[in-house]
Amino acid sequence: MKNPFKESPISSWAIDNKTAVYVLTTILVFMGVSAYNKLPKENFPDIVVPTVYISTIYPGTSPADIENLVTRPIEKQLKGINGVKKITSNSIQDFSSVSIEFNTNIDVQVAKQRVKDAVDKAKSDLPNNLPRDPNVVEVNFADFPIMFVNVSGTMDLDKLKKYAEDMKEKMEGLKEITRVDLVGALEREIQINVDMYKAEAAEISIGDIENAVKYENMTISGGNVNTGDMKRNIRIIGQFTDVSQINNLIIRTPTGQAIYLKDIAQVIDSHKEKESFARLDHNNVITLNIVKRSGQNLINASDNVRAIEAKMRASGELPANLKVTFTGDQSNKTRTTLEDLINTIIIGFALVVIILMFFMGVTNAVFVAASVPLSMFIAFLIMPSIGFSLNMIVLFSFLFALGIVVDDAIVVIENTHRIFDNGKVPILQAAKMACGEVFLPVLSGTLTTIAPFLPLAFWPGIIGKFMFFLPITLMITLFASLLVAYIINPVFAVDFMKPHTHHDNSKVAKAKALRKLFKNVAITIGVGLLCYIIYFLKYKGIGHGNVNVKMYVNIGEQKGNGSGWILIGNLLFAFAAVQVLFHFVVNKAIAKFQATFIPALMSRYEKILHWTLKGMHPTLLLVGTFVLLILSVMLVGKRNGGIVFFPKGDPNFIYTYVIMPVGTEQNVTDSVARVVEKKIYSIIGEHNPLVESVITNVTIGARDPSDPDQSPAPHRAKIGVAFVPFGQRNGASTRDYLDKIRAEVKALAGVQVIVDQEQSGPPTGKAINVELSGDNLEELIATSKELKQYIDAKNIKGIEELKSDFVDVLPQLVVDINRERLQREGLSTAQVGMAIRNAVYGNEASKFRENEDEYKIMIRYNKEQRSSIDKLMQTKITYRDMAMMGRIRQLPLSAIATFHYDNSYGGIKRINSKRVINLQSNALTGSNPNEIVGKINKALPAFKASNGIEIKMTGEQEQQAETSNFLGGAMMMSIGLIFFILVLQFNGISKPVIIILEILFSVTGVLLGIGIFKMQMVIVMTGMGIVALAGIVVRNGILVVEFIDVLLERGDIEHGNGKKLKTINAIILGGKTRITPVLLTTSATILGLIPLAIGLNVNFEGLIEHLQPHFFLGGDNVAFWGPLAWTMIFGLSFGTILTLILVPSMYLIIYKLKLNFNRWKHRRSLAK
């Protein structure tokens, strides 16, 4: 007779070569731990989006001229580049920025080179007096400050800057740091302030002074000369070594007279006019913005920066009266996030082990639980080779996989135990038979679990780049779990699995067990006490002179202060307590559970199946499930917490952006920022324990941290309120502060104030963004104003304040040239323009070098003269008139020009060469952006826009639509892949249809959960949860359907009769046999997600080391990942009922349909 049982070749090999497997396992553990320690750790992953940024500076140029002279020529050349998705530009005073977003399949370095080539082509069309060439850089989302080092003290600003620069130099030497930006410091500048009247009287122009300075301040090599046997280099050293040398510089007048520079100008060793301000908690500071190098460990970077400050202070390089404060340290959030996720993984793992112990016993539960760390170790080994870091996405992937990873091991171990427990087959053969029996369904289940995640790896756009780490980590871990289940778990089972036996309750057996317990506990406590003794002898100095302790292991020294010994000791004491708890409580509870609950559950389930499979019950159940699906959709329509794109938790940072009219001086902006600061302090209080710091930036660092354009903006300020970590807030919400600050600053007149919290995920657009685009700027401005009034008149609730991003009032002074008179006098517009520019803005003549530092030497009129319009109009333009034999002439500006006051545009934005104006707003707390956008969209058709102007909703809504479309497509592709795998496994269509319907109906559970508990539907997280749910639900369906097929094919061989079973009996027996792995896999997955869903946080390190668990609920992780976790929990809970009840019913329905169809075919053939 042919053996109906098949073996898995890989499992049989592993069982026959156990020693090799144990060695392999040991290597995996050590290498996995090593790989984990070496992995870079950060909060969010370093994502590379192919976006290139071009910045061009052209001082003294209006936005309209910047657009025409700089932006348009660059855009013209960019149009011909392949792979470009969108070109966005912004032309503001003195500055042009162009951002080129490429399709995600383009390599960023290739994209950058293409843009560089295009810019090179555009150079011939750009102004030839640009101070420097356009700067082309790729946008790196890791290229933003990871922390701020704020320097203050009771000393002058020059000394303060020196200490800041010393720290900057050392910090930039760290391998983890790419650069350090200095903000709020005075910049030394050698100023040559020319007296306009004295220079004109001597007929000396600013150009003459510039040439005199430039040609004197240099060192020149004169070649080499032979002097005897020596070849010497000739050097002419003329560089200024003292500012007084510039004062005594001699300049020749056109008549040949020698004049000292000090006679017509004042030379000052001073500072550049302060362009930026930084304050920390009311006090002026110099801030060092620390930027991490991509791919480096964020936590190490922060620790090393702090170590440099500590080392400099200890060595005396930093004086005692210098205060250094660290703020905005992302490593704090990273540590908290990683620690919370790791602690959540531990909690989930513990819950999974507990449920496994009750269903499978302690030994089998340990076998299954071992698959979790082993699968993770394999993943850790692979991650460095694919450039992955250990971030919140990767850690959540491990948490997400926690319950799924054990599925393969559960099925293999449970099946091995079931076959071995019958007592008819030895363990060696039972393990081989068990692996062979479930190999195909487990492999198919793993592939179908992976299938939904495969399309997610091709998610386009920035959100796709951000989420890419999730499917890849899950796929690696699931494949690793398959290897562990079929190579390592069978070996463990062969050596350690025991058949189920009744407990010996005799007094002798109890006494023996008690003695064994006492021995084990005594040894454990003894070793724990030894760890304490070593700690006190070595680190507390007890008996230091009499006892010399030399034997200790690395783990005890891990933290440098010996606390590792306390940690080990406490772990051993805890292990002793667990042994006692298991002996007296847990083992008895497990035995009772297995003796009473499981048999009762089996009996009850069998009765339910008998009733379910009677008569028309299967059909009625299927129809009822369809109806329930429709009702659940209706319930969500009636009861839901709204639809949002990305979840937002309580703010960790509240940013208040102060935007003055373009052209406002930084001093004025700073004064307004101080007013806003006072209002913010009136809300949060001066010494609020929830507030970590309040930092203000003006000009530099005043833009949104997620905005790639971080160019200086004198009209902008940012006040950032940083809160302490969530776990230290004692349940207090920071969202109230966000709402109160918004209400407090809203009434400020003449200034635009935007209040928002930090970005909680990948960068997205504004929640509410109405985009108007067209070619005619005047019509665009008029239409945007009309549309704003139109939407405001609708009084749509939830809009914070609709604001235009277009500034149409940039104050300027326009000089009108009399071109005819100008040409008669032998002058050009360029000469006049440069004369005015040199007089007002100034010109860099050379560099003053001191040690290794360089400082600008700037020439311009003195402040009194350059600040007066009347005196500027009296400026005499000194030039050589070639029509008069090169004679030097002077002509007052007022003779050839007049001036008038005017306003220009603050900036001109363009998208794909079309001018654009955006109307933007945040959504107020408690309101739903999707509902607001829906109302705006409903109102837009009635608005009449000018011809040629297009109006559409963009920003977050645009990305939301793209994401929804992708997730819908991914779901369809996932179902297609799952269906294909199932067809390959079952070699038919009917059984895959059963499982696909199970996937569809599992969504009912998600919708019911969201509707009943009135939860938000989060587009990204809920969508991913539904896609992932498909792969997990299908696995249980495969287990049941496949085993029913096996029973119908071979009969009930395991119970010794080998008789063929009736279909209904096979369905019932198949359900009963597979109820344990189905319940286990579902329970394991749900319990693994529960801590994240409710935000259960326990600090296990603090618990073990200091007996301080720091227990709390909530946090950033639950806000971010909670919606996905609840989606999975609702879907799996309902999906389990479907697997155990509906799948057997559908199996019977399809069986009867096939039977009836075959009978009909038979009758039809007979009729012929």
C-alpha cells in the first residue's frame, strides 16, 4: 500500500543532521545580535526621493525680474529632461528656486546630472553678473537638523561666536555629521564706508577704490631662482595683516594726486548687519544646527555631539559662564519611539507565548516562540546588505509580523504534537510526517501572506518611499520564519517534545517536583546574589582594600557603571519567581485549561458545525454574510469619525510661523515675533513642566522644517514650542495648547500667523489647498481674491483661515532713467545701475585673511548717505567719457533719472511653467479635512473664473487621491496573486473562490469595528491594514480547506480506521482538527497587535533594573500605527468566525453544486 503521508525533504534532512542545525542556530543568534547592535538607528527612514533643487542668488533684483532673467531660462532647458514629474519654481526678491521632482524610478544622481547639464545650457541666457553660478543639489530628507546646540553666556558676542565656532569645528569632524550651520552669530566684516562728497571731490569712484584694494591685497608667486646650489621660490607678499594697512592705502586721482583711503572713507573692523536672530526661552543665543550624514546612526550622532561639549568643558576649553543648551534633539524621540516599540514587541511576545502555552503546553510554546527571535535575527543579517536602518517603520514591521511569524511554527509544531500524541508513531517519524503533511498549505499560506505586501513595495511617490521598508521587512521576516519552521523547529521537536501525559498527583511525585523546584530556585537566586556582590565590591567600594574581584563578563560592564550586574541579578531573581509561579499556579491553570476548556470548545464547535451544515443553513449563512457586509457599509456611512489621510497624535512641537510683508526688515520681524512670543507664553506659562523649550528663529531657520527651501527670509519668523516626551506628560494633552495659541494669535493685524504641529509622517501638502493656475498674472491675482471672498462667504466650518500664498505688496523704489539724456552723456543703463548698486548694496572688493579665517572687505557709501533717497539722487556718477578723449566726467544721478515709490510682487510661483497661486488653510481640531474639501468642491462649479485659469484641489488631497487609487489597485493585484497561488495549489477554481470570498467578507469586521466604535478611517493605515488582512485571513482558510481535501482523499487514517469519510463528516473533522492552529494563529496575531492598538507601554529595562516600569497608555506610536492595528484586529476577529463557520459552509455549498452539476450532465448524456 502506498504511504499516504509525504515528507518534506528539507525538514527530513534537518532532522537527520541535528548537530549541523544546532551549530547553524548558534551562529544565527550571535551574528543576529551583532548585526542588531551595528544597525543605524533613527526615527524615520532616510528616504531618497529623486528631487533636485536649483537655487540662484541675484542680489538687488525684483521678483518679476528674477522670473524673467533667471527662472524662465532655467525652466526652458529643464523641459527637455526625461523622467520629470513636476517642475515647481518660486521667484522672490534676490532669489530664484526651482524644484524638479522626477519619477520614482529615476536614480537621484542621474537626475542631478541631467539637471546640471540643463543648467549649464541655460547659463548663456542668464545675467553675466550673477555673484555665483546656480547651485544644484539633490533634496535629501535626512539633510535637516537633528538637534540644536544653543550657546549663551555673560560675555561679548565675539567671544560667544568664537566658542561656538570651536564647537562647530570639532562637531563637523565627526563621521556622523555632514555639516553644522551657525545661526544668530555676528559675522565679522571689514567695512569701507565711503564719504560720497569727499570721493566725488577727488573724482574717485567706488570702482577705483575696489581696484586699489584688490590689487594690493594679494600674495603672488614670482617663479623660482637659483642661488648657488639652492633653488628658491620667489613670493611677493602683499596681503593685509592689519586693518590699519587698508586705511593707509594710497589711491591716485585722475590728475595724479595721491590720496589716502582714510581721507575719503572710514575703514571699520566691524560686523555685517545682523540678518538673523535666535532666542531660547527669551534669551539671545547662537545656535548650531547639527545636520546628520545620511545613513549614519542618529543616536550615536547625538551622543557624540554631546560628548564633544562635555569633553571641551572638562578640559577647560569652554568657560564656566558659557551656557550650552541642547534642544530639538531628534534622538530623544528616536530613543523613545524605538524603546516604546521594542517594549511593545516584548509585551506582544509575552502575550503570544502565554496563549501558546495554554493551547500547546509550555514546551511546545517555547519551540514556537523561538521562531520569533530567530526570524528577526535572520532579518537583521540581511538588512545591512540592502541599506536598511533600524527605524520606526522597520520595528513596526517586526511587531506587525510578531503574530504572523509564529503561524508557520504553530502549524508545524501543533501537527507534530497531534501525530506524536496518538502514541502510534515515534517522534522522529512524527516530525517528518507532520512537516510533509502541512508543507504545501504552509508554503502556500506564507506565499499568500506575502502576496498582499508585494504590490506595496512598488508604491509610488514619497509616501511609497516612506512605506517601502514595511513590505520588504515583512517579506524577509516571513521567509525567515518559513525556514525556521521547517529546519530548526522540527529538530527541537525531535529532541524535546513529549507526548501528553496525565499528571502524577501522588505525594512522592509532588515531593520530588518540589525538591527539584527548590534546587533550581536556590541556584538561580545564588547566581543573582553573586552578581549583586560583584557590583557592590567593584563599584561601591565595599571591601575594596581587602577583596580583589577580577572575574567579570562583558555584559556586566556594558553600561560602564556596573548597572549591567544589577540587571542580570534582577533577571535571575525574576526567573526564580517565574519558576515558583509556574509550579504552583500556571502549570495547574494550563492543565485545567487543556483538560476542560479545549474539549468543551471542540464539543461546542462540533455541535455548531452540525447545525450550520444542515439543510439550507449553509446557503442562508452565506446570504446573511452578504447582507451583513452591505449593512456594515451603511453603518460606516452613518457612524464614522471621518476620513483622514495620515493620523496625527498630540503635538510634540507646535510651530508658530510669523510672515510679514515681503521686504520687511529683519529687526521689524523680530519685534513682531517678540509680541507673538509673549502671547504664546501667556498660554503655556513661564515654567510649564510639559514644555521643554521655546526657541525663536528670525530670517534663518524660520521656514517649515519639512520645506526643502530653507533660504533666508528677513520677513519670516518661527517660534517653536517643544514638549517633553509623551511618557512624562502624565496623561495631559498638548493639543489644547495648539488650539489656544491659534485663537490667541489670530487677531494680530497686518501680519500672517500660521500655527501648526510637526509633520507626523512623510511630507504632505496642506490639508486644504485650492490651486489656481494660468499665464496672466493680473487675472490670476484678481481671480484668487474673488475666490477667497467666495469661499469665505460660504462659512464652511473647520477652516482655520484661508490665506493666499501670493504677496502682491513688495515696497520698492523705482528709478526712471531718461534714456535719451543718458545716451547723449555717453552713459549706459548698466553703468548707472552698477553705480547705484555699489553705493547702496556695496561690493566685495577682497578678503581679509586672519589665521585660517577669511572676512569680506565691503565697499559702499556710509550708512547716512546710502539711507537717504535725496542724497542718493545727488550721487555723481564718475566715468571716463570716450567722446571727450577719455576725460573723467561726473554726472549727478538727478540729471538723468527720477524716482517714484511703487509696489511689486513678493514672489511668483510656477508649476510646470504655469503661474500659480494657492489658497491654503489648516483644518481646525475636531474637523475633518475631507469633509471641508468636499464642501469646497461642491461650491466651486458655481464660481465663474476668468478664461484660461484652472482651479483644482491639490496639496494633501491630491496625494490622498493618488494613495487611494494605488491602494485600491494594490488590493486588486493582491487578490489576483493570492487567487493564482491558490489555483496552483488546489488545481481548480472552486476552492480558491471560497477563500477569496473569505477575504471579501473579512472586510465586514473592519467596517463594523470602525462603525461601532466611531473611529477615523485613515487612508494610508486603514488601507494598508485591509490589504495586509487579505494575506493573513487566507492562510487560515487554506489550512481548513486543504485538510478537508486530505481527509476526503485518504480517510481517517490517523485514528486507525482508514475508512473513507462522508463529505459532511470530513468537513466537521477537518474543522475540529484545524480549530487549534486557526485560533492560535489568529490569537497570536491579535495579541501581538493589542499593545500597539491601545498604546500599552511598559519600560522593561526600568522594571528589571530599577523596579520602575513607567507604565502608561498612549503615545506617538499608537497615534501613528493604532488605526492599522485596529483594522487588523477587527478584520481578524471576524475572519476567524468566517474560517471556522462560513468556510465549511461554502465548501459544502460548492460540493453540492458540483454534485448537482455532475448529475445534470449525467442525465443530459443519458438523454442523448
